[in-house]
Amino acid sequence: MSEQLQAELLTVERFLTHTAGSWTSFQSAGLPWCVAAAPSDDGDGSFRWQSATSVSTDDCVVPVLLYAWNRPAYLRRALASLTALAYADGSAGDGQPARCDGGRMPRLAIFVSLDGATPEVLQVLQRALQPTADAAPAADTPDSCQRLPAPVIRTFVRDVPSWHPQPHATGVMGLKQHWVWFMQRLFDAGVTPELAGFEGEVLFIEDDMALSPDALAAYRVLAGLLRTPAVCPPSPALGPSACWGAALSMFGYSSGPDAAPREFVVRHGHSAAGYMLSRSTLARIVPPVSAARGTRFQGLRRPAPAARAGSAAGQAGAAATEAAAALRHFSAFEDGWDWSFWHMQQVGALPPSFLAPALSRLRNFGEQGITLQREAYAASGLATTPVSALTEAAFVGCATSTGKSGDGSGCSLHVTDTRSEATLPATQPCRGCGAAAHADIPESIQMCPVCAAGGGR
């Protein structure tokens, strides 16, 4: 271990010891996690919820994992955005800055995962947890929100150098290692007991993203639609749902300049922008860390055969075997985690579809990163794509409206289905990958050494 890495880990240890009380300051006997409520189906793709409490976040908490690398300025802005959203009191009008109420229960419970940690990154976290009166204001954050502590309830620090030299891999492959690392820990009850009983979707945000004022209500709408058979039907080939989850944005963009805040889309593919994943979906490709002790990132050891076929132990063993095989595919695929996720859809290990709003509920402000630099960011349109400016109250009004004449609002939520049989990926896990019919599968298989070797099972 290099002297620089030893110094970084010592800094991390001192930081966590010094701020141990802050990390658990919002933990209690049990956080009131938001529970998904399915809407009423009004036909023709229109849906509504029976009450505001089914969509708003006034009395419940949304779990968010914020993952970061060595970009302290971006992390500061992302934390400030999440903190303002957590304490927003809902009194601001559409398009106006949020107003924060430090006396209310935060509407977010933030988990932070750091891929290595420099002193500058740790300083940003410490100041977010223990803000001081002389702290410089964060960008796009109202004055009433500036001095409130970020509701971070747990942090993970991966013990690798923050600059990622070999043999830890660089670029997108290093990011994929971090992704697998925190996913294995987030849904492991022994590591993250706060989520032990939570069966809903966790919201995942990178350190260069800021959420819209109505993002949490949109999260609840998406969670409800995921449980609506007319939108995400069960399938013998795909499992309990044809949707792997949802995202607050389609790849960081809105569907167009006139995208409506009440429009949602169900489509094939995936989005890495504010995605929502449940424990059951993730378990199909990434087993908890307790199931992977003694293994390396490049692949898991095959679990021992179940004692009796058909028993509970047999079913659990079969699921663990499938997840171990899937992780070998995921880990070996020659690209970042997002395209590896896409590969798992192509070979049938994950459902093919997801939900997203037509109008983005987040802004990607990352001008510089692993896959994007300033000039490319400016040309991409990420800085100018429309993002919702609705308040949560206004959006909740749409979600509970009938949208019929005389209703007064005319803004019921509508879901457009863009899926077709021609765009469905294969529906069986890869066992040699010789009979795949989807047009993208050959390219996907060529980038997967495990497939080329015969499926890795």
C-alpha cells in the first residue's frame, strides 16, 4: 500500500470517527419510508391516485444513494440540492426558489458512497453535515436552505486510492467496480440495517445531478406505475414485471422542448439519470456482499447446490446461482456499468423496459467527468434541456385529478407505451448466447468474454 493511500485512509478513519454522531443523527426506531401506491386506471393510458398522501412526501421519506468520486465542487452542489429538497416547505409557487423549514422531518434519507476519498471531498461532506454560519452559499440553493444539515444517515468509503492507479482500473471500468461495490452493500441488511425491511425502490443520483422541485412526487408516481399491470405486466418469461425500474429522466433529457409535466413514457432500454432500483431487481445481477465473501470483482464462486430441489433452500440456492452467473457477465462486459446493465437486458437477465417522465426531473450539470468534457457537454444539450419547475403541490394536484371537463385542472397523468415486439430483447438468460434474435445481441455478445466462453455457467 502506497504512503498516499495510507494517508487517505487515515484521513477517512479520522473523519468518520469525528462525525460519527452526524451520520446517525436522522436514524430512529424506524424511518417512515414512502410506500408505493398503485393508481386507478382511467383508460386510454390515463391514471390518477385517490389521495394526495399516495403521491406527496409530506409524511414519508425517500431513500437516495448519492455516489461520488473526486469532484468536491460537484458533490457540494449535489448535496445542497438534495438538502434543499429534503426540507422544502412547499410554500413557493411554480418557478420560484424553494423555501426550507429546518423544523420538519427531512423527506430524504441520503446514503453517500465515495470511490476513494480525498481530504477535499471529506471536507465537503463534513461541512454539509455540520454547516457553519460563514459557509459560502451553494449554487442554486435558497438562503433559507443554506444552513441546514444534509440528512445523510450512512456513508460508504471504498478503500481504493482516489486517483485510481492500476491495478484498480481506470475510467468507466473503475466506476463499474464502485457501482458493484456499493450495490452489494446497500441492500445487505448486515451492512445497511436502515433498509433491511424496505422493499421499494432506492433512488440513485450521481454527484453531478440536481433534482427538480417535484422530483420526489415524480418518484412516488413512478413507483406506483411500476406496480400497475397495465403499464408493467407480469410475464412468465420476464418475472413479476416487464420493467426493471424507472428513472427521473430519459438519459438526462426531456422528450422535447414542449414536454408536458404530466406525460410519462414506458419504453425499452435503460437510463442512468436518476434511476430507481428495488432489492429484488438488483438481486438478479448483484448478490449482497454477505453472499460474496471471499470473492473478487471479476466473478463469484458458484454457490453450493441446494439440499433439496423445490425447497426454500433450493429456491434460494437457485437464485444465488443465477445471480452469481449474472454478475460474471456484468463484471466481464467490456464497458461501464450502464452498458453492462444494457447487456444484462439483452441476454434476458433483467427485464427490458423502464418508466420515465417526458419532462426531466433532474439537471445533469457535470461539465467534466469520465465520459464527458466541457466542450462535449456544451454540445450535448444537457445544460439546456427542459427540466420541470413545478412545485410538488402542483404536481400532486395533477396526479390526483380526473382530468375531465369540469374538474378544474385538466392535468391527469398519461403514460405513452413506445414498446413493440420488434424491440424486445431476448427473454432467456445467456447460456452460450447462440440463439439470440435481437439485432443488438451480436454486438453485446462480442463484448462479453463470459458469453464467448460458453455462458459462464
